[in-house]
Amino acid sequence: MTARRLSEGGRIDRATELAFTWHGKPMRGFEGDTLASALLANGVKIVGRSFKYHRPRGIFAAWVEEPNAILDLTWNGQHDPNARATTVALRAGMALRGVNARPDVDSDIYRGLDLAHRFLPAGFYYKTFFPNWHRYEPRIRDMAGLGKLRGDADTRHFENRSADADILIVGGGPAGLAAARAAASAGLAVILADDRASLGGSLLWTDEMVDGVPAAQWAATTATSLAAAGVRLLPGTTVFGAYDDGAFGLLERRGAAPAGWAEDRLWTVRARHAVLAPGAIERPLVFPRNDRPGVMLASAVLHYLRQYAVLVAEDIVVTTNNDSAYAVALALRAAGARVTLADVRTQAPFIAAAARAAGVRVLPGSVVVNSVGGDGVRLVDIGPADATSARQVTLRVPATVIATSGGWSPAVHLHSQSRGKLRWDEARAAFLPSAPVARQSFVSAESLSEALLFGHRAGVEAASSFGRMMTNTAPFAAPATPADPILPYWCVPIRGARQWLDLQNDVTVKDIRLAARENYSSVEHLKRYTTLGMATDQGKTSNINGLALLAEATGRTIPQVGTTTFRPPYTPVTLGALAGMKHGALYAPSRRLPAEAEHRALSADLREYGGWWRPACYPRAGETPAQAIQREAAAVRATVGLFDGSSLGKIIVDGPDAAAFLDLMYYNNVGNLKPGKIRYVLLLRENGVVYDDGVVARVGPERFQLSPSSSHTAGVLAMLEAWRQTEYPSMRVAFHDVTAAWATFAISGPKSRDVLAPLTDIDLTADALPHMAFADGNILGVPGRISRVSFTGERSYEVSVPASYGPALWRALLRTGAVPYGIESLSVLRAEKGYILIGTDTDGMTLPDDLGISGPLRAKKVDFVGKRSLMTQDARRTDRRQFVGLLPLDPDHVPHPGSHAIERTSEGMRSLGWVTSACHSPALGRSIALGMIARGRALIESGAEVELFHLGKASRARVVSPVFHDPAGEKLHG
Amino acid sequence: MLLIPCPWCGPRDEPEFLFGGEPVTRPVPAEHVTDAAWADYLYFRDNDKGPHREVWCHAAGCGQWFVMERDTVTHSVLSVRKPGEPA
């Protein structure tokens, strides 16, 4: 007696059959099916295994509140390890499998765990797995988990959109549609979002009438007229989060969008007012053995019947404490099922008469006291609602589905996310907003006629808050039906019976009582200790039952216990949707040199440095990069090299107060720099740490050009702006980042003057252009600048022309015979000269004096950035790490950067500092290294040796001056 | 996601801005600043619950820094002021 598809009815397209597989077994469904309805129609009972006890799990609900049917889905080259079967639309070719089971959900090897359930209550893992739980971890993770990731890249495209509205209406059911009509007729801009593919909400599966028209039909025509009235309709869209200032996060699922373009679309909607009409989620009654496949929410059973024409069973027991389950029983009877209904209320409600007339066996004052059947419900025992033993059976019914309704919980999530408070409504046995949040309305109703009326009122109120009046529009009407009140009923009072609350995480009534005994009496503690409500359904059908039982167990009222904090998202949101198109090249766009094509033509080894693609080196045929680097560095020292330095920052600082401002910012004196001259400067942070090094050139009395390092240009500019705006707002100075406007190439080596002179009218003789000076003029007929600065230690000229002339200038310089060299080669050359690289030789603690640069602190009178920090005790410690050179005793051994210099004591090893850079030096023909070592300068003085330690191996090196090559700097001048 | 009223550009979404923490007065001159006062300036902030003064920069817009008073509990923006404007 399994589920079956009825030959008529439902809102599926029977003309379009879709083939899919379940655990490899071929099955068929229809267009309009979800994975869940298709599996049910094919008689599938077990779709998964519970997290802890590995008990079989069947489909429980029909929408987002589903806790069990989480499937592994493969389709169209995509893989989803966590597809919620009740919300995913079936498509041809889908391959479905269960998760958390080996080899499959029907014959899971871990099902034996359930036999040990007495030793696996809530929190058992805090009391077992001694002495070190990490040893058990791999097995635990194997046994308990949901889907498995395959590691494929996600090839789907996602989009981000934003929209503005006067009113956002959350929920396209009767209340939402009524509110939208009212607000739109007042001329307001309205967005209406509903998470189902068709608007209508509960109208889609009820047989009631609205304004004399069947509810589902009314929903369709109303949606059409709303669209015509200018309401923006967003079906298939979940409003998952409420944020500040009327911002809402929405996830629109577009499934197979045109041309495979955008899949999920993330919306940020800012609304001046929000009407929340999200409906309510049904919760189950809690009774013994209520976790078996076949136990389902009553409204879900109705939904499968009306939406998908799936009759879940021929013999069904309905167990309830409220009127709504009677409509389900009537619908099932009409479809030909045999229905027994147990109502915990001792007085049969008004609606019972119609049910009995239709052939439903109604048992007042009754509840299910046990269910029998290993892999699914087979027999149902019904007993008195106050039964204290499972033997108190008044009726045993053969049935394969138990449809349960324990009440309805209005979806107050968005209200609570907005910090709205809740009150417990005793009559409705539900949490409701105690007062609406500012600029929000919340609509909750107990009947269709109420929903239409309250929704209409919410729309009118929202309109009047905008000062708009409604044109004469009457609310929609549906016949009111007499209703009997719900009787709150939290579990069957049978001690020792296993009664489930959280089906996914296997949390039972016993666990709630255990938590209360162990004094986890706060609802937040209850959640974490038992894991109630922490599964992928986030307790949508279990939280209220759990906290009501906690109230009973601790002698408090339900409002005294309260709820846990509601946090977005309401349902899961793909990370891809949050990222939108900001990934790959669009996440961090790379910056390209003006002459990049030239470097590619030379087969340069291009790598990314600080966001720029730059040549590391230019390996020739048959050369490794390491060989190329050594060759290029040697060529620069022997003849002349050519380097693309276009990425180096260029910031113009301009204004009457430019000099004074730069003196306040930089460590060094800048104001006394003469026009035409260049100076090496450090920029510190307020804690004294060296943030950036670079050069500054004085262009005129009121103009300077800063050259920060490539990766710090934006940061330096931001720092200058922040200080001028907030600390020195009266100073007249402006900044311009002109980095991208110029192409800059360095010509470096003994022959640099010889090859460059013919290309420019600028006088390059030693007196006209000494080291650390610049001149403007023409290079190959194009106006530019030549700065004589050096990072290699050889005579160097940095030639700058407007960026678009860069490639032509590069080619001209190449024709002179200069050897192209890349950053890695430059790094070797500068290491031979003891020139630092910020972030390599310095770190977040390095002060200027550690680098041997202490003059400005004594000489400068103004309060530059970081000055006070250089006067602290810590800055004056004599044992600080200082910048040194290291010569390994083995000339072929290149130490690993990061190797510690160690001192061996009786307690073990103590670090004195570390190696920051290391390489083979072509100029010296042996290995060299740079490092930061405690009392470094004293060690240089004494020629001491240190022991270097790295990954278990030790070596020795002599501490020397970091200037290995040409210590007098003769090559730089002349 | 806050809607921040930039004093120059008007209300813009929070991701356009950079948060700069509490405004602090820089103690000068360095020679007369105690270690405690300097440490306070560098590292200690009041971080009050409720109305809170803080600086923001409209980094993706006009690039200007301004002072905001915002309630850290409700997130309401109470006021925004250009630097130097009186309270």
C-alpha cells in the first residue's frame, strides 16, 4: 500500500513526461513535479537516514520546512549534494541519490547505531571520546553528515540586482495579494515576492471560493491584474533576510533561464514599508515512534493531493488537535482513501459532522500512541489522549501514512530578524508579533476570509502611511466558517516512549528533559546542547514543540522560555548567488602594463605582483627561470639592462602647503628638498612601523611627485587624503594619482648613459644629471622625464613618457641592445646592495631604526606620523632585531627565507630573528642572505656567526653588512 | 545594510563606504605626551552601547570623510557632519 499518482487532477502537465533515476533505478514524473512528489508517485518510501541514529526517513513535508528529503542531485553537468526534494522542480535526466547512508538509504550499514540509542542521548559527545576526540573524528565524520562534495567548479552564472519600492509585500497568498491590490490602487510602487513558482500560496490547494470563484483561479486572475496595475511580481523568490533601513535580501530561483545565463538572482530591495504576509508553518503532534517513513504533515498530504495528484496512501490515520486537519481528511476521502481521524480534543468539533458524513472515522479524545513498521508505518495504535502507557490501545488501524497536525506557527522570522518582539497567543497556541516593527506590518489570519480582510487592511494602512488615500475598493470576501479552538498538546504522556521532535538531528522528548535536568534551562542552551533546530530545516517544524516541552520540564510558561534568536537566511542561499558576478577576473581585476604585449613577444614569465601582471624574468630557449634570473642580473652589472617599472606609483602632491604637509606625513625631511632633486623616504604608521618606502621628487616650489611601491599606491593615497581631510583640513594641498598615465622604464648598468643619450635631448652628463636628480625634456621626440634613481646599485635612469608611447619606447630601448630583466632578477640585484623590500625584509613590527635609518627622528622638529611611537621604551630596546646581511659558511647553500637564527640554551632553542631574503649572487659567485637578527649591528661589528635553523636542519652563517656589492656606492655616481 | 546619508552625496548603500572607527584627538606635541596617553590614542576606544560617534569615508563615491553619530543597538543613523562642522 504505497503512494500512487491519481489519473486526474493536480496542476502537473501530464503531456510532458520526465525521465529521472533514483539510485540508478529509472523512474518517470511529470512537468510540474518536485523531486519529492515524483518520488512519492513512484512509491519511494525511504529517502534518507537521520543524522545520529541512522533511522530511515521518509518525505515529511511539502515545502521548505522539509527535514528529511535532502538528496544528492546530478543534472546537466551540475551537482548539488544538498537538494531539498520538496522545493526542487523535476527536470528530465536528473539523477537522484540519498545521502548519509552507505551503500544506500535502504540498506545503510550504520543503521545498527540505533540499537545503541540509550548511550547516544543529547550531548553524549561531551561525555565520551576520551582522551582525544580528534582520534575519533574521521569515523564520526564518515558516519554523520549529509551530502558529499565532488570538488567540481560551479559553472552556473549568478546575478545581483537591486530595486527600490514604496512597499515590499512578502508573500503572494490571499493576504499578500489583497495588500498588493490595495497599495497599487493607491498609486504606490509595489514589489510582491512569493517563494513558489505560482502566486497564490494557500489558495493553490484549498477548495474554498473567493468572490464566488474557485480560490486557485482567483489567484491567477488577481496576479494578472496586479501585473497590469504595475506591481512588480517576483514568483519563485524567497525574502530570506531583513536588514537595516528597510533593506531586504531576496533570492529569485530562475532554474533553466534563457541560454543557461543567470541562475539564482540575488536581489537587494530597499522598501519604505514592508507588509509581511508569509503565512504559517504547520507543526506535527509529537507521539511515540513518530519518525517512521509515512508520518507526514497533514497539510503536506493535502498539498501532494491537490498540486501533484499524488495520493500518499489508501489507508491513512490523521492525528490532530485543531480543525485544519479535517479538510485534509475530507479531501482524502473524496480521493477514495480510508481515513481514521484521532482528535485530542474530547469534544468533537463542529467540523467533525461533515467528516463523519463523508465516511471519516472520527475518534475524539484520542491520539496515536504507537506506530509499527521497520522501514515505514504499517500499523497505527490509537489510544486516549491522556494515555500513560502504550498498551492503552483503543484501536489498531492498518495504515501506511499518519497525517499529523499539531498547530500552525506563523512565519515571524523577518519580523524577529528586524528585532521585533513576540508574544505567545494562548488561544491560537502560536507566537505572534507583539507590535509591528517600524515601517513593517505583519498579517496573520486563521481563515481565508480573515486573510483577505487583514491583507486588505495592511495595504490600506501602508498606503495611508504614505499620505495616499485608497480609491473606493472593497476587500475581497470568502465565506466564513465556524471554527473550534486548538487544544495545545505537546506530547503523549507515555514515559519511556521514543517521541521525536527534530527528525533530522534525532532530538527526542527525552533529550529535552535531560537538558532540563542538567540545568540547560535557557532556550539558547537547549538548542546547542540538544542540537534541536540546528539542522538544515532550522527547526521550522520542531522549535515550538521543543520549547513548549522545555517550559513543562522547567515549570515555566511558554513565553517565559521564549524563542532562540532568528537570523537570516530564512532558507539557504547559495554562496554563488551572494558573489554574483564578482569572481574570477571580476573579483580582483588584474592591472596590465602598457607594454605587456612587448613582454609577451619576448616570452616573458609573467606573474602577478600586488595586482599587476609583471615579468618575473625573460627565459630564453632552453633556459629555466632560475638561469634566466642569474643571466639577467649579471648582464645589468656587466653592460646594461632594461626593466619595465610602469607599475610603480606616481602621486602628484600639489599646493601652497604641499611641502609642510609632506613633512608632517613622512619620516624624512621633505620640505628642504630642492627642485629637481629626489630623496629616498619612509612613510610610517602611527605606531611607528614602516608602512612604505619609496622616493619623492621635488618638481617645483609647490609640487612634489611621490613614488610609493606598486602595491601600496592606493593605500598611500588614501592615507594622505584621510590625514588632510580629518587632521589638517586647513592645509591647501591636493593629490592626484597619475600612475596609469605614464610608462616608466629603467635603463640600468655601466653602459646606461651610452645607450640612452642618443634617444633624448636631456643632458645626461654627470654634472647635469647626478644621482638622485631628474630632468624633463624629450625622449624620441615625446615629452617626458628622466629620473636618475637606482634599485640595482648600477647607474640607472628611469625614463617616463605618456603611457600610450610606452610600447614604442620599449622597442627603441630594446634595439639599443639593453638586456630585458624582470622583477626576480631585480630582486637579486637589490639584495646584493642591501636595499629592503617592504613586506619581505620588513614586517608589522619593523621601526626605521631597525633598518638603520635613524637620522630624521633626531633632526625633525614637527610631529610627523608615528613620531611619538619611536620614543617608547619598546622602540629604544637594545635587543631589537636589526637589518643585517648573512654569508652562509657553505657558499652553495641558499638558506630558506623564514629560517630562524637560533641560540641554543639549556631549555632548548631560542629565536634571535630570521632570514628575510636569500639568493645566489652572480656578482659574488656565492649565496647571500638578508635578515632581521637581534642586536644585528653589534654582530656585524664583531663578525659573529649565527646558527640558522629550518625544518630540522641547521647551518651556520656569518653576520655581515647587508651591502654585499660595491659598498662605497661608486657605481651609482659619476 | 545601512543606508548612510553622505553629507555630500545623499543616502547611499553601506558597501560604498569605509568605516574608520571612533574619532580621536591626536595628542601633540610628541615630547609632552605620556606613554599612557599615546597608548590610549593608538589602541583604546570607548565602544559605547547606544549613540556612538564614528568616522566613515565615502570611498566608492566622493572620497570624503565625515563624522556620524549612530546608535550601535538599533543601527539608526542619528546625525552626519562634515569634519569641522559644529555639533
